[in-house]
Amino acid sequence: MISQSVNDKRKDLLSAALRLFAENGFHGTPTSKIAKEAGVANGTLFHYYKTKEDLIVSLYIDIKSRMSEYVEAHSEKEKSVKKNFRNQYLQVMLWSLKHRDEFLFIQQFHSSPFASLVPAEEIERLSGKTCEQIEKAIKDKAIKKRDVNYIMTLFTSHTFGLNQYLSKAQLNEKEQKEVIKDSFDMLWKMLS
Amino acid sequence: MISQSVNDKRKDLLSAALRLFAENGFHGTPTSKIAKEAGVANGTLFHYYKTKEDLIVSLYIDIKSRMSEYVEAHSEKEKSVKKNFRNQYLQVMLWSLKHRDEFLFIQQFHSSPFASLVPAEEIERLSGKTCEQIEKAIKDKAIKKRDVNYIMTLFTSHTFGLNQYLSKAQLNEKEQKEVIKDSFDMLWKMLS
DNA sequence: ATCTTTGTAGAGTGATTAGTCAATCTGTAA
DNA sequence: TTACAGATTGACTAATCACTCTACAAAGAT
């Protein structure tokens, strides 16, 4: 099946790029090395992605989608709003810890000039669910009544911060889980 | 006075670099443009900074120092620990809002491969005060007893998050100040 | 006045890199 | 079998960029 091999090459290119970007940054990584690492010729990269920029943005969307899928798949429809939040928070953290490179990349991406190149529809698609959830939580008076973007930003930056801490601090798995739980309690105390 | 004109050139180079970095990122900004923007020749840049990397790290240290100075200068020695924290938080936020480019640069820098090139002594010098303050607050039981780095990371990322929100949301000065105060109350609720 | 150090300029260099292109290969369908 | 479209290759190019080099100027120092 040809379409399979096409997807394989795309995937190979994205994961090669991810590995190298996480290590050397966008600009420390020439397209030639990405192609080599993916096991394809230089020109092939540009067959699938028109420009390097295109590759970077595509990679961002790919990673975000995979994370959303994971969280979605692991979120049981609990009854209470708080339990929903806690579970989602936990899943995001676990995913991030398992996917170091992905997390590093996203961080880099967010504070780069590429960030503004993500199509508005993709942003909507990727953050829509979380927005709705926050809106619902506000309606149910489970969390403070504030601008949704305000809440979301605090939530997101909290996640990033904790991740940064966990990357540096040398903790075993059990300790990590305790810190994650602890940090959620703190976060919730702040928002409710 | 020659030493004055030397410092001027250094300053010119740093502020030119800052302006361009904030707009185009480190790698989107050639040294030639930095020199031009600063009104000096290409070679002059390399007289003051051995490499581009050297310039970037120096700029980071310069910005951080200036922020620390500002916060230091505007922090009255209040009695209560909480008031101290609030005031410091407020000052950091006000500084960040007044210095858009600086804030953008620091964000970019933190999630770049350059971050690891800051000498340990500088890191200590720049974050020492805050560390001590947190330790004192924990001793006084004003905030939760946790790892200092844990607290500091949550504090920092909260600051970054709020800044990001305020950059995007179009609020007037009064509204901004209210959000800052509100966010401090939330942060404090979380940490105490 | 002469020597030394430091600052400044800007053309030049060698290496690197994103992206192109013409040529070949592969799978499919008539 | 033939024809065609898309996939793949890798040599090539045009541009860019960090950094060097040489020449000269300005300012102290002796």
C-alpha cells in the first residue's frame, strides 16, 4: 500500500526532526540532518514539506494532536467537575513526563516567531475542549468567575512550571506522583 | 571620557540586539543587522563581544540585572512577609509590562540551548535574593513548607503566565492593575 | 615627539544551508 | 505493453552569515 509508505516517511521525518530539534533547537538543526536521520534524501523532505517552517509548524500540530488524543482517551467521564480537572491535569503531566522531547519542543515553539504561524482553526481545534470545560466549571461555580483565557493561561503555565521543576529535580516515580497530586491541590485551591 | 563612549557602544549594541531579537528571534537576526542598527561597523561588534553567543548571554544577564535593580529599588522594607511578596510581585509585573521586548527575550532565552551557558555564579547572583525570601517565608510559616525550587518555579511560571495573558488581552491600565492584584491573591491562596 | 594601547571600520572569507532541479524509479491502470 | 503520476534521489546553487583581517585613527603614557 503506497499511502502507508507515504505516511511512514512523513512520520519518520517528523520524529527525526523532533529528536534533533529537542537537542539542538530549530536553528541548530539543518534540514539535511533531518533528512539523513529520517533515512531519506534531502529532496524528499521538501517533497513532503514545502519549507522548513512548514515542517516545524506541522510538527507542532502533530504533537499537540497526539497529546490531546492521549488525554481524551484516558479521561473517564467522572461526575464531579473537580475530578474531571484533576484527572485531565494528571494525564497531561504523565504524558509530558513520558514525552520529554515533545514537551521541550512545544516550549521552544511557543516562545518563537513560528508560534504565530499556526492557523487559527488549528488553535481552535486544539484548545476548544479545554475552553468548554473551563466555561462549564465556571457555570457550575466549581471555579472562580473569571475570563476563560485568564484561567486557561494560569492553568497552562502552572503545568509548564511543574514540568520544568520535575525535569530538574531528581525524583523517583512515586515522589513525582505525589508532587503532581500536591500541585493539583494547590492549583485547585487557587482557582476555586 | 573614553570609557563613557565605550559603554555607550556596548549599550547601543545590546539594545539594538534586544529590539531585533524580540522581533525576529536569535537566529532570525544576523550580527550584521545588529551592528547596523547600533550604528557601528560589523567588526566593532566582535570587538566588544567575542561571539554572537557571548552577546546573547551578556544581554540576558544585563536584562536580568536591570530587572533586579528595579525591583530592589522599588521594594520598601515592609513588615509582613506577605506584603513583601505582594509588593515584589507587583513590581515584577509592572516592569515586565513596561519592558515588552525584554520579557519576550527572556522567555525565548529560557527555552533555548543558550540557557545552559549562563555561568553558575550569575544564576546564583540573580536568584539568590528570591530564594532567601522564600526560605524566610517558609520559616515564618507564611507559605507552605515545600522545596524552595518547587515554590520558586510555581511563582515564576505564574508570573510568566499572567504576563502572557496581559499581552494578549486588551485591557486599560486600571483593569490591568486589578488583574495583577487579583492574580496575586490567587497565587498567595495557593502558596499559603 | 614617539610609542603603545585601544577603538573602529568594512571589505573579505570560508563554511553552511534552505531550497531546486533534472533524472530515475515504482506502482497502477488502460 | 504502454503510459502516466507520484515518489525519490542527490548533486547543485545562490544566498547568507559568523567571524577575521588589515588599516587607520584617537588617546594616553613617557
